[in-house]
Amino acid sequence: MIYAGFSGLWIAGSDQVVQTLFPEAVSTVQTFKGSAFVLCTTVLLFLLLRREMARRSKIETRLRDSERKFRAIAETAPVALLIARLRDGVILFSNATASSLCGHDGAPLDGLDIRDLGFVPNDREQWRRALTGRNGTGQTEGRLSRTDGGERMVLVFFQKVRLAGEAVLVTAAADISERHRAAETVRVLQLELAHASRVSAMGEMAAQFAHELSQPLTAISTCAEGGVDALFPPGGNPDNALTALRLIVGQAKRASEIIRRTRKFIEKHEQEKVRTDVNSLIRDAAELIQGEANRRNVDMRLQLAEQLPTAFVDIVQIQQVIVNLARNGIDAMSGNDPARRQLVISTEPSPEGIVVSVEDSGPGIPPEIRMRLFEPFFSTKSDGLGIGLSICRSIVEAHGAHLMVSSAPGQGAQFRFALPFQAA
Ligand code: ADP
């Protein structure tokens, strides 16, 4: 019997019987045993080697296919892909999108320094943090200067990894110039719309301002006449003249304050956030609507929490929100009995920030209107433009907050938002 296995081969039989019966045949058998062993081992090894080579070749073909596939994907990807050595910024791989994004017309960027191409974003601090950080990953938006002098806005993702023992930076960048331009156009349009809405609100409130201004102006002329009488005999009294002059100064200041507030409110301006005392901002906004509230028999009250922290806001824009919400509240209460026309503007601290709320005692907002409340140009008023609430919402959101509304039928409406404390 011949047994063959991976590690050896042998012939089994009764060597003793063979030796007794055919002593001269023993050496022949032993020689045969040795040759058969070598032959079988060789054949076996050959078969195993062939199988192993076929297996490796299959793996190599699969690897080559996969590499080709990934390379083709990377080279034709619609985002710019770059791999650069961290040590000196030298680009080891770049695709066609990266090249055309930089203005190199498809010529490979390999060998160039990634830092010279402007992929290192404007926000160098974020970049530095990402590269020295533990997970070495990050995302940033920046301006990329092209070789032709043009500029592109790019959204860049980067990841620090080790490739064949070397630290490299894998960078993927997408051209977001179009999106950025569209967002910029929307931003400018929103500013224009907000401005137009303020001017229109002021136009509607012009009568109120004329009335507000006429009060200090009348007081000034009356005091001036009194002062003249007090200065000149008969019956002149310098003390009375001084009192009259002081009153004139006070009233003139009041008049110029009304004009300043109004001008500031309707001025065109870019968004400009500053650290602000929210209560004083609300007091100024309330001054702007006090006249209208008086004229329409609305009892306007301020309930302002004391010792609030400051917030980082655009003063005019937040005033615009308060004026819009308050005027809507005043409009909503026009059908109420004059004794039940109450408007409360309040502030209070909360974990989310300073909660500003404008609450009226009008009829409230029916569910079918509530769904469309913030839609641009939705209005239930015969003379309404329907842009007030949509502007309010975009202003509030630009301050990192949400404009919320709650209203139970017949129990008025409450609009509120929380201005974050540290939204710098
Ligand atoms: P406009 O005031 O020009 O109508 P807005 O966008 O400010 O535009 O308001 C849209 C609509 O929302 C109003 O027409 C009204 O129907 C409703 N609304 C707003 N505020 C209130 C409120 N406080 N109470 C009841 N309804 C309101």
C-alpha cells in the first residue's frame, strides 16, 4: 500500500516476510521506496505551488482591477481630491477637478506644494488645530485664488492619515462659488426687503411721529416765550428764565432723540452685531410704537427681567422684529373692547438665552392661519403686505434663534424667541 500525505510518503508491508523470502530483493525495494517518495513529493509540491500561484494571480488581478476602479473614480470625481505629504506639503496625488479648480487646466498638480495652491483655508487657526488635533480631521470654507487671478469659494474637508508609513493629508474640496453667490444674493435681497419693510412701517407711523415731535416743539416755543417774559421787566425774574431755558434744553433733547431713533430705524445698513443690553433695545423699540399704541387705545406694558446678561445682536434688526410683532398684536386687538387691549413685551433669562416675548390679548390665531403664518405675502389684512412675519423669522434665525408662536383661540397670541447669550 502506498500512502501519500503533505509531509511524506511511505510503503507499508511486512518487511520481515520480504526479507526472509526474498533477501536479494530488499535493496531493490528500498531503492524503489526512496525514488517513489521523491517523485510523489515533487508532484505534490508542484501541484500545491500551481494552486498557490493561481490564487495569488487571482488576488493580484482583483487588486489591480480594484485599484484601477478607485483611481478612475478618484481621477474623474466631481470634487477636487488631493493627497499631500504633511512634512513638506508636496502633492502626491491630485485629480483633474483639483487641477481645473486651481486654474491649471487639467495639468496634474503632483509635486507642487499644497499650501501654495490656496487649499489651506483662510481660517488658519482651524487648519492648525485640525492638523495638530488628535483625530486630524476638519472642514472649512475658504477663498481659493486661482492662477488666472480669479477666485473660487471652496468647501474643504481634510483628514490626516498614515500612508505607507508617511503622514499625509487627504483633502477633498468642492466648488461652492455658485451656491455662495446665490446665498449672497438672497442675503442682500433680504436686507433690502427688511429695509423696505421698516421704511413702509415708518411711513404708516408718520402721523404718530409728527404728533410725537409736535409735543416737544410746542413745549420749546412755550418755554422760550416764558423765558423772554421772565428776562425782561416788568415782572422779570431771572430764576424763571433759567427754569424755562432748562425745560427748552430738555425738550429739544427729547425731539432730537425721536428724530435720531427714527432715522436709525429706517437707515439702510449691513447686518452689524454688537454686544447689547436687550432691555434698553426693547425700551427704544417700545418708544417707536408707543404713539400708535396710544392712538389705538392699547395698554402697552414692558416686563423686563433685571440684570440680564448682554446678547450679541444687530440692534436695528431686533428692534424691527419687536416693532413688527407689536404692531401685529395691536392690529389683532382692534376688534377688542378698548378695556381689553393689552400688549406685553417681556424679557426673561432661560437656559437657551434671553427670551423675548410679545403677547397680545387679541382673538388668537386659528389653526388654518397658523400653518401659513410665516409664508411670504400671506396676509389676512386688507392693507397687509404679508412680509412682516417672514422677515421677523429670518432675522431671528440669523441670530441663531427660532421664532415661536403659541396661541389658544380667544386668548391672544404670544410670539417669542431666545437670543443666545454668547452668540458672537
Ligand atoms: P401683515 O401684518 O402684513 O398681514 P405679517 O406677515 O406680519 O403680515 O402677518 C401675517 C398674518 O399673520 C396677518 O395677516 C395675520 O393674519 C396673522 N397674524 C400675525 N400676528 C398676529 C397676531 N398677533 N394675532 C393674530 N393674527 C396674527
